[in-house]
Amino acid sequence: MDEPILTMEEREAINNGRWFSSLSPSLRHDILRCAYVKRYRDGDMIAARGDPPEVWIACAKGAVRVSSTSVSGKQITLTYVEPGIWFGDVSIFDGERRTHDCYAHGDTTILNVARADFRKILSQHSEFYEALLRLQSRRIRQLYGLVEDLNTLPLRARLAKQLNHLVRSYGTPSLSDAKAIRISLQLAQEELAQLLGASRQRVNQELKQMEREQVIRIEPGGLVVLDRDGLLAIVNSDH
């Protein structure tokens, strides 16, 4: 499913990424000049745990599901990489093999930059080092934030924060209600529960309560947020 170029929508997702858009035009140009496009169907494996670090990766469309496998053999979803996010650079730096499996969630487009090209860009752009340090620092802050939330916030608040994040990343206007926002990333309740470190049953209970409060609407095709301020109020009230 290789395609030589990104669509306009995919290129916009890459160029508008918070980190990538902060780079100088010359650095962005050299990264994109070296990058090649790969397209995947839902469920296709993008990278496997134990793979050598051959490429640096960015999501341009869809989502990349990063997962691990428990001792019992069950797959556990850790996060979803959204369009505009780059990842996989840690393994290139330390030379260690990939630590997790990555799968396409929905039709997904990614950019690959070969390890040799990655290192060549590093040698040609001194700003690239500082930019990658900023990227790592942001990830560490996010990780500490997740650990703090897991230990200090009740499930209801963590769920509201996660839904708010999904709205920012995958929100699209609802055709039936101008004020409503549909989360286009389709997640089963089990997948949402894994992101929150909770059981599917408890997440289902909290979703039903939010639906009764008319903050969200649960539909067969996914979730619709009816009151984003209501989501924020749930987060703030439980802090």
C-alpha cells in the first residue's frame, strides 16, 4: 500500500504538528525530503517488539496503537499515536530493539525516515538535537502527568480528561447537532478502559452516568460529546 506522496490532508497534519511546526523551514524540508510514505489497513502491524530500530516514524492519518502483551498473552493497549506525532527516535538513539508492538488503528498513513537519513540530518542541523530534547522533555512531562492522574484522580475525572483529549485530537462536528462533537477515533470500551488502567465494567458505568448527565451520547459508532464544558467541570471538580 505504499504511495509516493502525502495527500493534502496528511501533509497538513504533519506540518501542523505542535513539535514539527516549531522547527526551522530548512530542517522541516530536509526531514520531509528524506521521508517515505507507507499506508496500512486497520489492524496491520507497523512495527513489532524486538524489531531493530531501522526507521523514525510519524503518523499522518488515522492512529498507531501501541501495545504490549501480558504474561497470559493478552494484548494491552498503552496509547494511540495521533496524526502529527513523531516517535521511534529513542530506539535509534540507544540502538536497542523496539519495546512495543505498533498496529494501525483504522486506515493509517505513516512517514518513515531511515536511520541513516536521521543521523545525516542530525549532522547537518545542530538545532535538531535541541528539538529532540524538547520532544523527549514533553514526553516525560506527559508520563509524569499520567502517573500523577492515576494515583490522585478518580476514574470519572481520568475518563473525562481522556475524552477531552480525544476531542482535541479526533473531534469532528456532528451532522445531527451543531454543538456536539463526534470522536472519530472508534474505540471499544475495553480499549478505552486499558488506556485508563481500569476495568471495562467500571468505564461503562461512568460513561452511562455521563450520558445521563447529558455530557456525552453513546452511539453504536462511537462517542459524541454534547457538553465539552461539562467534561472540563468533571475534571476540575475532582482535582
